[in-house]
Amino acid sequence: MPIEFWIAKYGYWALALGTLLEGEGVVLLAGFWAHLGTLSLPLVVLIAGLTATVGNSAAFLIGKLFRNLTLRRLQRYARQLEKLSPYVQHHQVMLILGFRFLYGLRSLIPYLLGMSGIDTVKFLAWNALGSFIWALLFAGLGFLAGNGLKSLVGNIRLLEQVSLGLFLLVVVFQLSWWVVRRIRSERGKKAQS
């Protein structure tokens, strides 16, 4: 079966999963596939934005609900967290809107924001806006890159195969990254016990 069939059938599911697992690459590739007409750009932005909103909101709520437990686990960082508190309180909106662009920190920041005492409704509203800005930016970049790549590589079939390979590589890499982080986290829990 042609690649387009698989992307059209499972592309949105892969996009949602990839977005939850830190997926700029997945959103870029979905934007590219939207350029080719296999996916819909508005749906790519909608799914990536909603999934990012849900994932970040869940992390925020976990930080808020399990604040004391989390603080005990992060006790060795207590001094650094105290130094950050005034900055977080003063720049709440910019931090909520911008954390998703801080690669490497963006999975931790929603937890910390939840622990910081920021109002839940305020976080949820600004987080949704930031998530959709992020989704629109990366899907749009992927869509625009499709134009340049199409003219650079004349054979569209080759371009589709390369993009599918990259898409699968990104998904496998992100899943592996997530598994390694989980294993390290579990080892850290055992070492502290």
C-alpha cells in the first residue's frame, strides 16, 4: 500500500502521541504531510494544540496536587527552586506562554509552575493559547518547508519515503527517550529508598 494510505490512516494518531512525547519534529513532519495534501493543516494544528494543552495541563495539575510529595523528592534542589520563585511570580504569563520553546526544560516547567501556586484557571487559559501558538508555528514551518523540499527534490515519491522514514525515526527516538527517562527515574527512586 502507498505511504499516503498509512499517513492518512494513522498520521493524526502518531501526531497526538508524538506531541505528548515532546514532538516538535512530529509536528513539523505533520505540517509537511499537510503540504503534500495527505493531512489537513487545520487538523494538524488543532490536534497538536489540543494534545500539547492536555499534556502540559496534566503536568501542571500533578505538580499542584502532589506539591509536597514532589518537593520532598526535589529537596536537593530546594535552594535553586527558592531562587526561581520570585522570577516565576513576576513573569507568570511569559513563562506559561514560552516554556514550550525551552527544549529540554519544557517537560519539567509545568510541574514547577503547578508547585509555584499559580492560579489554575490562569495557567489553563494561557497554556491553551501558548500550545496553539506552538502548534501553529511548527506545523506552519513544516508546511512551508514542504514547498522548499519539493522544489529541491524533484521526485515526490522519494520525498514522501524520506519524510515517512524521518517521521518514524522521530517517533522511535521520542519513545526511546521517554522509556530511558522513566527507567532513570525508577532507578533514582530505588537509590533514594
